[in-house]
Amino acid sequence: MSPTASALLLTAPAAVPLAVAGTYALAGPRPRRPTAAVLPRARRPETAGTVPVLVAEGPEPDETPKRPPPDWAGLVSPAVILTCGSLLAVAVVDGGPRTAYSGLLRADGLTAWMLLVVGAVALIACGSAPSYLAGERAAGRASDQTVWRYHVLVQAFLAAMCLAVVTANLGVLWVAVEATTIVTAFLVGHRRTRTSVEAAWKYVVICSAGIALAFLGTVLIYYAARQAGIAEAWALDWPTLVARAHHLDPGVTRLGITLIILGFGAKAGLVPLHAWLPDAHSQAPAPVSALMSGVLLSVAFAAILRYRVIADAALGIGFTRVLLAGIALLTLALAAGLLLAQRDYKRMLAYSSMEHMSLIALATAIGSPLALAAALLHIAGHGLAKSVAFCASGRILQLTGTARIGRVRGLLAQVPSTAGLFGLAVLALMAFPPFSLFASELGIARVGFAAGAGLGWATAVALLLVLLAFAALALRTARMLLGPGTPAEESPSALWPLALGLGACAVLGIATGPLTDLLHTAAQAIGGH
């Protein structure tokens, strides 16, 4: 692959969503100019020597706003991201990492894998958006102005996530993750209700605290790199830091990595800075919740995967292993306990995200090639299943008018297709075969028990907590789906993204096919030992 082609493929995933956002912004609704009242001209007074006064002239012509792009135009970005991710996957597997702009952008196995996950989840979310927004318009909860704002922010959100994935500079990575916080804060408060605005502020405050910790950790890593003799221009370059990690000061690096894991862990929904997640996910529009749970958490955790390679080379594998395993078990215990007491189905899905992110963190703590491959497969499976579940929950919320589990009954009788897809998505999240979460959780359990006594006990405790979460999800979903109900109208255009997502999740659970080599390449890129 030529350098020009590499640069194009690395630039397009972030540039195209920005271009689509700009198109929506330029062609969006504009407020009309106020029309002046038409007043007659004053008569010439008969008194000599007076100056006639002319009253206001006729109104200026009204400015007609341009017609904004249709809702489905947002599908352009996911298509481009998937295409670039596929082409980069082939190039990386065959010829190794690709770089552009003097190493600022870089694609390895993890980059290509994450681009495919972002593109797939974005396809489901953006494909569900037209039907969801039509329902919001019909209910009077959305106007042309709010829909226009929604499309601009979602496209900017996709651009920020793709930039975080493709950059090799850890400073740019921090900026991109912070940009996701700014953009999604407006999306969480999209409805402008009291609860949604409160959730948005809570999200901003907690995630800003986490990102501040990550910034301080990044500064410490930069300081350690400069003290190790790395040039200023390359002190935050990830490949350079990996190659020179053994020269970094252990004390400074240990403190920096701890702050980074806590900071980016806040965006990934891990304790202790996790409290924003259920509020934000439950108040955001359903397609936005799908993007936040399906890929934003994983993009933030991908940053932790990058730093883990540096930490293991500088400090040994024991430090991040203990830290990540402890955080994973605490997060999983909290999520399981809250799932048992949950009465809101959107918050239930949010706590399920914490459960699955803790399993990914546990697999990362184990750190073997098979464990990291299982973690990456889990990221993909969770993204697909959770995006389907959240998009289906948006339709259920529009149908029933409530997010309370106790007030929702007989969904299979009312909307059998939507309810069936929602139920299958929950089954996928509970790791039923043939969905890919079954294969990834089985792989995590196998490597956990084979990794030694300490990790074996941690894996056993994790599986017990997963069973509790399993029981909570099964009981509450069954109460929603079963029972009598009056049939309601379903939109076929809202169903194809959900069916496509579940189909992809099931195919990944049966065989990774051409993605097998990419999965192993990605596991090697993040330091399977």
C-alpha cells in the first residue's frame, strides 16, 4: 500500500464524519428574519415649511432556509469507517503497521479492529436513527432544530472516537477522548428535561474529573520520557515509548499509569468514577446510548490497552495485573448488586455495560495472547448486542411511555418483532450461544483458571457475579416480554439495523472467519505475553 493510500485510509474515518457534520451544520434550519409590519407612507402635511416624514418601508424579503440533508445521510460515515477499517485490516495483517503525517496517525491490528467495531455499531445506531427521530417528532418531543443539532453532534462524536483510535500520539488521544465528553454532554441533555440536563451535568463533572486525572498521568509519562532522553517531538509517541519503556523512571511511570487507568477508566465505566454511566445512558436518545455503551466505553478502554503495553515493559506485568483485576472485580460486584435491585430497563442495560467492561478489564489483567484476543472479541460482541438492545429499548419507550420495568408487560404480543430482537439481544448479553459473547466469556474463563492461583480465584469470583447478573437480566426481561397485550404498528425500517447487528454477533460467535488473523494481530499489538 502506498503512503498516499495509507494517509487517505487513516484520515477518512475522522474527516468524513466531520464533513457530514459540516454539511448538516451549513444546510440546517436557520431562524427566519423578523418581518416588519407594513405601514402606509405619511401624507405630506399642508403646513408650509415642514419636512414630510416617511414611515417604515415595506418588509425585506424573508430568507428561506436551505433544506437539510435527510436523516439517512448519517449512514455515510459508518460506511466509510467500515470500508477504511476493512482495507487497513488487510494491509496491517499482510504488511504490518501503517503510518501517516510523520507518525501522527498509525494503524496496527488494534486500530483496524476498533475501526470495524466503531463502524458496525455506528451503522446500527445511525440506521435506527430515522425511525427513532420520526417517533420523537410525532410525539412532539423533537423539532427540525433539535433533529438538526442531533445529527451534527452525532457525526462529531464519531469523528472524535475515530481520531482517538487512529492516532499514535498519546496527547492527541487525550484530546480526542476529551472531545467525546464535550460532544456527548449535549447529546445526553438532548431532550432538555430536568432529569436529562441533570444527567448531562453529572456526566460532565465526573468524566471531566476522570479526564483531568488522565491528563495528569499523561504529563507524568511525558516527563518520564523526557528524563529518559526521548526527544520532545516523540515523548508522547506510542511506538517510541514502547521501544524505550525500560528507560522510564519506575516511580514516575507507576504514578502516571495509575492516574491514567483511573482517568480513562472513568470513561470506560469502571469504578470508582462510574456514577455518570447509568444516568447518562438512561437519559440520552436511544441511538446515542447505543453509541456510548457500544463503542465509547471500548474506545476509552483501548487507551488503557495502549498504556498497559508501556507499563508492562517499564514495570513488569504484575503492577497492571493487580490494578486491573482489582478494579474489574469491584466494578463487577457493584454492577451485579445494582442489577438485582434495578427497576428501569435502560438503567439495567447501563449496569450491564459495567458488567461487560469489567470482564474485558479482567481479561486484560490476565494478559496472555488468548486472553487479549478474548477481550477484543468481547468488545465487538458487546458493542453489537448492546447497540441492538438500546435501539430496541428506544422503540419500547416510545410505545409504552415509561422506562419502568414494572409497568411494561406483553411486549411480544404488542410488537413481536421489536420485542423478539430485544429479547435476543439480552440473551446475547447473557452470553448464550451462538452469540460471540459466549465464545469470549468461555475464553476468558479458560485462560483465567489456567493463569495461576490468584487469577484463578479472581475468575471464579467473577463467574459467580456474572451468574447473579444473568439471573437479574433474565427475570426482568421475561417480565417485560411475556403477558397479554394489544398489537401495535411496527416500522420495518427500524428493524433491519437490529437484525443485522444480531446476525453479525451470531456469526462472530460461530467463526471469526477472515477476522481471525486480524484478531491475533491486534492481540500481539497490545502485548500478549
